[in-house]
Amino acid sequence: MSDPRRHIPGTDSVLAEPRIAAATRTLGRPLVKAAIAEAQRRARKGEIAPEDVVDTVVGHLPERACGLRPVINATGVLVHTNLGRAPLSDAARDAVTAAAGCTDVEFDLAEGRRARRGRGALAALAEAVPDAGAVHVVNNNAAALLLCALVLARGREIVISRGELVEIGDGFRIPDLLASTGARLREVGTTNRTYARDYTEAIGPDTAFLLKVHASNFHIGGFTAAADVAELAALGPPVVVDIGSGLLAPHPLLPHEPDAATALRAGAALVTASGDKLLGGPQAGLLVGDAGLVERLRRHPAARALRVDKLTLAALEATLRGPEPPVRTALAADDTTVRERATRLAERLRAEGVPAEVLRTEAAVGGGGAPGVTLPSTAVALPARYGPLLRTGAVPVVGRLEHGRCLLDLRTVRAEEERSVLEAVLAAQRSRTGGGSGESTAGGDDHGSERPCR
Ligand SMILES: *Cc1c(COP(=O)(O)O)cnc(C)c1O
């Protein structure tokens, strides 16, 4: 009997197969060759027949040359840090694609000469925050704070309340970030109560600025006091306000969430914020405020190391100028509509034999925004074993585990994703691998309530 291993097709002959050649053009040779090597290995071990090598390679080729996969967020956490925070609007995605090649990010096509980098995004931000004398965009909010501390406070003091020494997530502590620049932190007040007079007593010739940091992922109740921006602005030194969430103007549903316009009108010299939280755009750090200070930050050599790329500028501009981004749609979604969508989805699943129930839930903003705020929502509740199956399906759907069930919260599922969720659940039902335990592990890296189905 001949050894079947002799008939295992060689790499070159597999690469020459039309289906494999087509895949090589979209994926590149290394990924395809890795899939071929794996199929050959399995054939040598007798796990697959030699004549099945090509089919096995085709079946195991990655979808794209990048391992990141699109995921449907059914966690009910609007801004989920583990899932890439804000999903971009279609307009922003389109802008990213358009800017992906060569683009006029730093070039004036009419004049044929160099132009201000990202002027479109900067103009959009300036228009969105009319109270700001100038605006600048850096890599993220942490970078914005870093730049403020480095340029304005190196070797000097930043006065900050003990109640605002915040750890955001994954061990990221704002005080450590500030101190890393060579600025000294002058802590004032107590954890629960800090008054304007505490700042006054700390202000001296070494004071660079007063910093207010939004307690974006926790809530202190009981006997509390904090000095507001207007009180601090009256004390003399510039006031820098880290609002975190990126609301540029007040939002009616989030009355306790700080926003850039209100902080500037109250006298803040600079406001820093994230682009990928409630703003609903790409990861970015927004810096808005006093023109002279913004210019100093922008001109500092370190600003170059924190600058954003053309893709970010494209997505940011489209987020600011284009249609409502998904995070804002999910935030504003009408409770009744969400409930109707969940009811419809559960009915269709039950008609296919899936034990789906409708459950009233509470969605959360998450990702460092509106701590303690819950939004009425509705989920399709499935047995816990669906959690791992949905996560590992062709289109991964991440729900959240609650009361031993896998909840798919419809508030964070975009209407155009509903069909994919339906198909994913039906595929999970059909799959024979069943029986994941669905046990819970603490979720997101930072914002407590983020607990995806594991
Ligand atoms: C999220 C957050 C940050 C960090 O923002 P990144 O954009 O992730 O760097 C800083 N401060 C506050 C108050 C936040 O909520």
C-alpha cells in the first residue's frame, strides 16, 4: 500500500490553484502559505485526506489581512472599551476609506502648496465649540492632558482635588500621567469634600494651573462638595478641565455630564476630552480653549509625537459634520422602539425553536461617561450557553451575562445589524459544538459595568 503522505500536494501546486491564487491576491502570500502549511501538517498526521488539502486551506483562510474582526455590540454598554469604544458612523467610515490613500491632509490643491494639517477637522471642531478661541487634536485625551502638563506645568505645580485623582482603566492613573512630565501635583481638599478655599490656600508662585478631572467612572454620594469651574476660574491661575466624555454641548439626557461649552463659558482656560466616547468618533484627544495656550501646546516639540494621523482627522471631521453617530443614536433611542425591536427579534427566534425571551434591562453609557446613569432598555434573553457560541460565530455577537442568561441588549445593536444577530443566533442554535459554560469573568478594563458574556 502506498503511503498517503506522498500524495500530499506541494505548496507551489496549492498556490497555483485558481481559488488559492485569488486569495493570495487579496491576502498576500504569507497568510496563504501559513494556511497551506497547516493543512499539509494535518494531512501528514492523517487528520484530513490529501485530496482535501485545497478545500481545507480555502475553509481556513482569514477573511482579511488583519486579525481585527467586526463585532456586534449587544452588551447594552454604549461605549465599550473592550470593543473599541464608539463605532464610527457610515459617513466617518467612508471618510476613512477616502483618506486612506494619498490625500490632501496637508496640501492645498488650489494653490499647489503645503497647507495646515487637518484644517478641515480643526475647522469643524472650532465650529462645534464656538466658545473656544482655538482648538487642537492629539492622539487621545491622555495625550491632551500630558501635553498640558508638560508644556504648562513642568517643574511647577498642578493643583488638583483629592476627590479627582482618578484611575481610568487598565491601571491608567491620571496623577501618574501628570507627574511623569515633571509637573508636581499639589493635592487639595479631601476625597469627598473640596472647597474653593482649599485651592486658594495652595495657589502660589509655582502654580501652573488648576485641574478639574471629571469623575467619569465612579460616583461619590453622601456628604460631598466640589468647587465648580466658575469658582476656580475666579482664583487667578488658568483652569484646565478634563471632561472625559467628549460632550461638546450639554445633552438633555445626561444633565450631570460635563460639556466643553459650559466649562469654557464658566471660565475654563482649556478643556480636554476624548473623541471616541460620547462624541461618537475616532480615538482622539480634543483640546479647546484659550488661543494663546492652545498655540503654546501646538508649537511644543512634543506635540509632534502626539499628533493624529489622516484617518483620525477624516473620521473626526465626518463625525462632527456628518449624520448622528451610532453612540448618539443609541443614547437617544426611544425606549418603546427598542422594546418593539427586541420583541420582534425574540418572536422570530422562538418561531425557529430558540428559547428566546424578552427582558426589560438597563443599558449604560460606559467607557468613562455618565457613571450611574442607566437607560431603560430591552434585551432578548437566551440560555447562557449561547454566549460563547455567539462570540465565536462567523459574525461575533457580544452580549452580557446576567442572572445566568445571555442577554442581547437591543439598545446598542444598530437597526442594520439586527438581521446579522438573528442569523448568528440561529447559527449558534444549529452548531453542534454547544455547551459552553457561560461563566462570567469581570469584563471591561475600566468601567465596572462592562461585563460581556464570556
Ligand atoms: C476616558 C478618560 C480619560 C482618558 O481618555 P483617553 O481618550 O482614553 O486617553 C481621561 N480622563 C477622563 C475623565 C476620562 O473619562
